[in-house]
Amino acid sequence: MEGIYFNRVTKRFNDKTIFEDSTFRVESGITLLISPNGTGKSTIIYSIIGNYRINSGRIYVNGYDPVTDHKNAFLGTSLMPENPAYFGSGSVKEHIDLFSRLKGINKREIYDYLSFFGVNNIIKSTINSLSMGELQILHISCYLSGNFKLYIFDEPNSNLDQMNRRKFSEAVKGKKVNFGSIFLITSHVNDELGQYANNILTISHRKIRTFEENQIYNAYSLKFYDLEGMEEKLGKLKHFKVNDAIIITNTSINNITNMLPEENIREIIRIPPAMVDYYEAQK
């Protein structure tokens, strides 16, 4: 059994319940785990990789228990943690050499990804000289390389600009299409990856909830170059304002763009129901 299976899992820290009696599967395509920071995304990842012991239920990774049979569980898995370590004495080239040897992958593929992201010039640099965005691209290029059956990425879009977030989405889609790879990717926002997702997981009221493709995209977060007058133009569409964004629910993208001047829309992001709940609490 390839992928991840959470079966009625509960995790508590002392008297605080993070999630309880939650079940989900990640068995094909791209699954996004989206929830605001501090709601338990990292706890799910640490539970999956066996760093946290769960209070009840069972977790399987590629058919194996990640605690009692960690080696077999992650034999065909590429796992990029939120804060990856680097290898060697500090040069990018040495890190790539050691990483490719340790993971048994062709370092040429890492170089190809660096070129794809437009940062192949960093190969002769030191790790400490890289910007946060360049460092993140280096890690993504390493962990995307190889032909693994399961990829787990924890907050990979951190420190990436919109262009590189889009490129990462395209690279993930390419792996899925060309090799049938399975992805679990965490994020605190629903960004460019959302358009390729088969499922979205969210954490709400201590439950991990699953939304399939036809359930995901009924709400949008919009930001504008000029916010003034935009709410009035939305007419009867259900919406509310949070900081510099307008959240619009229960509608389609066509309805939105028909009512608003597209040239004034700076950003439009599809969001799952649990994120709507979160934004409503911020009003």
C-alpha cells in the first residue's frame, strides 16, 4: 500500500488535544495540508514521520508503521522538513555532492532543477551567502530529485516569491504526471499549488477534514491594487473584509471577474472552508 493512511488518530500534549479520531488517506496525486500556523500541521507531519507518538489510532506510511518499522516506511520516500539541514563544510556544490550520494540520486537532476528555477549561478557559492529564497530553492531542488513514490514537503513555499511558487507547482505536477508520484505538501495558505490539488486537508475543531476536488474551490481571497470601492462592486455576493483582503464565498471565479475590474486584482487565491472559518474569526 503506497502513500499515507491515518486511521482514527488522536494526538494530545498533556491536556491539550491537537486532533482526535481523525482519518484520511494520501494515496494518489497531490494532497495539500492547509491550515493557519499553530493549528497542528507540524504535529501531523511529526506524527507521520514517527517523531511523535500518537495517543490512539494507527498510522501507516507505504504500508508500514513509521515508529516500529521506520526504515521500510520511508524507503521510497523523499521528505523535506520545514527547516532542512545542509551537508558538508558550507559550499553549495559540496552539499549537492553529499546529498546526492546519501539519497542515491543523480546530482545532474538537482542541477537541472536549479536551472529550472533560474538560480544555477549559486552552485559556486557558499550556503551562508545565499538569500532565504535561494536556500529554499536549493533544498527543493534536492528533495524533488530522484524517482520516489512518495514526496512529503513541509512548508516548501516559505520564502519563495510568486514566480517561484508557480514554478514549484509546475515541477510537482510534472512529477505526478510523468512518474505517478504521490505528494503531501503543507502550507498555511492555499497558493498556486491549489489548482493542481486532488485533495485538501484542513484542521478544524480538533478534526482533520478532507475536501476532494469538487468541494475545494467555492471561496476566494482577493487583494487589490486599490481597495477603495471594491466591496460595493460585489453587490449581493457573500463577502467580508479582513485586513487588506476581501473573502468571497459560495461563488465561482467567473462571477467574481464579471463583477470586478480584472486590472485591479493583484492576487486571487482559492481557499478551503476551514480557512474561511479562520478568516471569519479575524474580523
